[in-house]
Amino acid sequence: MDDSLYFTEQHLAVREMVRQFARDEVAPVAARHDADGTFPWETVRKMGELGLMGVPWDESLGGAGLDLLSYVMTIEELARVDASTGLTISAHTTLGTSPIVHFGNDEQRQRYVPFLASGKVLGGFGLTEPNAGSDAGGTQTTAVRRGDRYILNGTKRFITHGSVGEIFVVTAVTNPGQGTKGISSFIVTKPTSDLAQAKEVGIGHEPSLPAMPGFRAGKKEDKLGWRASDTAELILEDVEVPEENLLGREGEGFINFMKTLDSGRVGIAALSLGIATGAYEEAAKYASVRKQFGQPIASFQGIAFQLADMATEIEAGRHLTYHAAWLAQNGKPFGKQAAMAKLFCSELAMRATIKAVQVHGGYGYTKDYPVERMMRDAKICEIGEGTSEIQRIVISRHLLRELAD
């Protein structure tokens, strides 16, 4: 892709900085954290110091003051070597922080965003429930108003940073019987489950944030991929949430989280693109040095064609992703383009990583090479933040509306 199409010199400087950080700091520890299923606290601390935990947010809120393209580029570059690290940035920034930035009032932004944007604490987004996955409007968590407080009860599933995080935006039904218009969202806080680790690295816990009794992490998931990313239940049992923690107005929760998911899809597209690019680079490198029948396997058409297909699809995915990001950055409608980018790139990540394992042959099935981890990391991209089937529904609805117009 012609870099001048979307990127300025500043973008390219950010890309080089993140690429070097990924190569020097993330890649050497990625396999260990994947094998152990441990959260990379030390890496997160370093990312906070570099400003990577708040790339698109104003400096007045503790962010780096960069733009959306810089943020998308950051996710892609990190995911080239480790999807879990890319997801940590994506979930923290888009899901955990952006709802407060975009839908919160000035007091809420000043209260919570600096902790998140600086990487002092981690944030998350409590949407998915045991009976509300693709049917996000089927939220069963309730919020009953009592005086100047809301009492929240429910369980959220598969929440990124559910254990390690401290600031969350969660959805709950405030007006039963009104369908999606009865769903609201709230800012809720709890201590990280890794207090000892947080104390050791100097980030992850902020004592001034109130511990809301009844709000806690539940089961931590043991996953196929994204194993260095923290995923856990969030449990709310008679949690008293002050009325000033209502995000936006009552009944706006559904429409606001749909907007959040549109942005999140661009992030997952970038994450998927990074996985695909990393897998392609590993395959190309291996094929150029691995010899069979007296010559590098890259010289055989069966291998060369697979590399050509991977490179072509990656180029297409990059255009889709950065076009969606450019539209979003410039205030233009981007919902259809975000869904297209997410659909194409997530399925591309799966195809590319399978091919990369195949190019490596038997070695690709071992943990001696990163492509097996990349293949495991790729699968969830077709599921998280809207399955491929949901993306096709979103795209087709956009197309039908355009035909009607």
C-alpha cells in the first residue's frame, strides 16, 4: 500500500517506534506469556510509559494526543508479533475508555480517563452475558433506581481485563419492557485481582477509585488463543452505583455501545491484519532458508503461490482497514466499512496463519516457531466483537438501506 495515501511523516515515525518496541520488548516474551497464560504486566507498564495506552486521547486527559490512524497502526504493529498485546491496547482503549470519552460528561472524563489513558489502571467493557452474545439487546443485567443510586445485578461473560482491570463500563436494563431503549450504561469500579503484581510493577491499581461492594471478577477463562490477554467474568451482586456514574442518559446504553462496537471492529480488523502480516513474514522468511530437493522451498510454485495469495489479501485488508479508520477519523459514516474490514481481515487472519503453518510443514506444528500461536490467536478474531455471521448481517442491512434510498 502506498504509505502516502493515508499516512503523514508523523504516522510513519509512530509506526517505526511501535514496530521497534514490538520487536525488542514484546516478541521475546510472547511465547512465555502464551504458554503460562500470564498477563504481561511489565509490558503494559512500558506501553504506558510510551503513551501507547492512550494513543488517541487528548493530552489534557493524559493521552498521547495522536489520531485514530496512529492508534489503528499501533494495534496492527503489536499484533504482528503478539495478538494478546495488541488486544490489550484495543480492548483498553476502544472498549474500556472510549465510551467515557465520547458519552461521558466533563466530570466523568476528568475523573476516570487520565487513569486509563496513562496506563495507571486497565479498563474494560461489560456487554456480553451468558444469554446475550450476538443478541446484545438481550441484556439481562438489571439496574434498579433507589434514591440517588442504582442497584445492579447480573453477570458478564468473556470480558477482556475482567480480572486485572479496575474501571469498567457495563450495560444494564433500567426500563424493562422497552427493549433496546430500556438499556443504560454505567461506570463501575473494583480493585484489580492482581494486587501483588500491580504493586510490584507500579501500575494496575489506583487506591482513590472506590471498591464497589458486590462487584468482582468471577471465573478466569483458559483459552485456546489470546492466552496472555486477561478474560474473565464480571459479577454484580446488589452493587450500589451512584447516579453520577450513569453514562449518558437512561435508555442510551444500546445505541452508544453499538457505536462503540463500530469503532471496535476497526480495531479488531487491525489486530487481524497484524496477525496475518506477521504470519506471512514468518512464512516468507522460513521459505527462503528452508531447503528441500537442493533448493529453498520458496522457489517451488506450490509455496510461492501461497505467499503470493497471502501478500495480495493482506494488501486488500490493509486498504479496507485504513479506509474505515480514515472515514471514522474524518467524521464520516463508517459502520459498513468497519464491518467489511473486520469480516475480511478476521477471516484473512485464519487463512494466512493456516497457510503459514503449512509452509513450515511439521515445524509449524511445534512451538519452536510462532506460527502455531498465531493460528490459535487468529480464530477468535472471527468471533469476538461480532461474529463473521453478525458482520454479514450488518453489511447486508447497510446494502439494503442503500438500495432503498
